[in-house]
Amino acid sequence: MSVFQVVIADDHPLFVFALEQKIKAIWPDAVIHSANSYQQLFRLLGDKEDDLDLAIVDLSMPGCEGVEGAQYIVQNYPALPLIIISAHDDFQSMNACLKAGASAFVSKTEIDTDIVKLIAKYLDDDHADIGKVLDVPGASASLPIFTRQQQKVMALIASGLSNKAIANELNISEKTVRSHAYTIFKLLEVENRTQATVKYQQLLNQ
């Protein structure tokens, strides 16, 4: 199977872009649709129901609480495989999603190879060359998949806030902000906030 249509729903554009690149590395002809809220996702599902082969949906997006979004999708589009992704990898979240009828649950901390294996599984594509995802030049450096907290920190850095202001905004310590910033700089392969902001904006505008 080389051509399919999938919807990726996540309220962080950088994550959507990174995941789309992973999919395109294996299935170049795939048609990718995206949504950044449950409302937008539900409209897209209503318009594209007969065309979609798979839905990859972030558990925590504007528009629904808890597993309400997953339940709605399963009830209204039972034939559509649903992979729930989440920054929360606790058993309670996973169990709730699977009980709601999701096909699979993947933590964002383990999404790199797990997600493409699951996509191949639910598309019945046993011949997918999953190894290709490792051959995308600079993929791990230029298209990092941040955790939800790192994405929040990066967005606030890009808006010009100081570490102290970010700590107050997110209700975390300045030490934690510095730790996140250090990891973000390594992922983006930059040395300071200005370089990180420029690269972040470039990725968002791809």
C-alpha cells in the first residue's frame, strides 16, 4: 500500500509537521490532513469520512476534556482506525483511551518508531520500509518532537519572555525552565534563545 489519507490532529504545528515528515519518508504519496482542535477535527472528519484511512489524534486539544474526543470519534466513525497520542504516558490515560474504543495509544516520549509501526499495522501495509524514517537527512535534529511542556517553553521563548516570566506563566521553577531550554537548544542544534527562535519560526512556516 503506497497511497492513503490520514488526519493528524494536534494543537502544536511543529509536532504535526514532524510527524508528517516521518510519514512522508515511508509513504511519499500519502495525503495528510491536519487539525489543531477537536472542533476543526470533527468538521474535517465529517467532510472526509469516506476518504480517510487513519486518524492520529492528540488526547489533549481544545474542544474536549479527557477522553470525550476519542469517544465521539469511535461512536461516529467506528470504521476509522484511531491512534491516540499523548504527552501523558500514565496507565490511567492509556486505559481510558483504549476503553473508549481507540485502536492504540502512544506516548509522545516513545513515538519515533512506534508510530510508524502502528501506521503500517492499521493500513495493512506489511511491506512498509520503516527503516526509511531513519534515513531522512537531519530529521532528528531539524524536526524534533518536543514534549508538551517543552513546546510551551519554546513558544514563550519565541514570544520574548524571560526565564522568570516563563516560570511564572507555567507555574514552574526557573531551574526547570533552564533545563527545558537546554534540551530545546540541543534538539534544535542552536546555542542561544535568538537562534532557537529563528529556527523554531522557520519550522513553523515550512
